[in-house]
Amino acid sequence: MIRASSAFGCAACAALLACGGGAPSSSSTSCRRASPPPPPVTVSGALRAQADREQVASGGAVTFTMTVTGPARYSAACPGPLQLIVVDRADLHVYSDAPAAPRGIPCGNVVLGGGSVAEYSVRWAPDPTLPGGLYHAVLTLGDQQPLMLAVVLAQPSGC
């Protein structure tokens, strides 16, 4: 069973994109930003997917990490054990990557003993032409079921 993070709530997304309830006023009141929510996490069995942030600013980047805790058996090709596909609200693929496993990271036919941990990462730096809003990162480790995380791409607010 896949448990999605609370990042899918529209109210939370709207709050992230808002800046102090509206456009900055001409008075001396400064624009206040809400404190950032915790990074999104999704868990399924031995797999745990997490983003290092829920909101990424235009020109920024977000790193996704897939952690496997043993005991576990899986197959993950060394040329690209962790695949990332980012989709927009219309379910259009806007980015994909599957970086090669760095030296020392388990790949191929992997058998993790109880308590052993393997960690895979991939980074997304959104294209600056993408509109702000909610995006979904679909992470697939080899032959395992994909896990999905929600990330908000924020545009400059003028604050």
C-alpha cells in the first residue's frame, strides 16, 4: 500500500503559493511568508521516497531520495537504478532522468540483509519556463512499484 504525503491537498498548495494573503501593499508592512511545510514522504514496504523540500523556487532544485531498508530483494540496472519522471497537472511528462549508480551504491540483482540500507538520489532543477503550481515526481527503483511525491513549483511573488 502506498501512503501519499499530505502534500496533495489543494489548500496546502494554495497556502504555499500565497504570500501574506495577497500582493504586497504600498504601506511599509512587509510581506510575510508562511513557514515551509515538512518535506513530502511516501512509504511502501521496504521503500521510502522523500524530497528534500516540498516547494522549489523557480531557478532552484529539489533532490529526491529513495531509501530501501532490508531485508529486501530487487533488481535495479546500474546505468539507471532510480528513474524520476515529473508530471504536471495535465499528466504531461515535463522531465525525466535515470542517473547511473555512483560507485558503492548497490545495483544489478540486489539482496539487502535485515537492517541494511541502500539509498539512491536524483535531482530535478525545473526548467524556468515551467508555470508555477503542483507537480508530481514519480520515482521507480528498478523492478519495484513506483512511488509518487507532490512538489510545488513556486514563481517569484514580488514580495
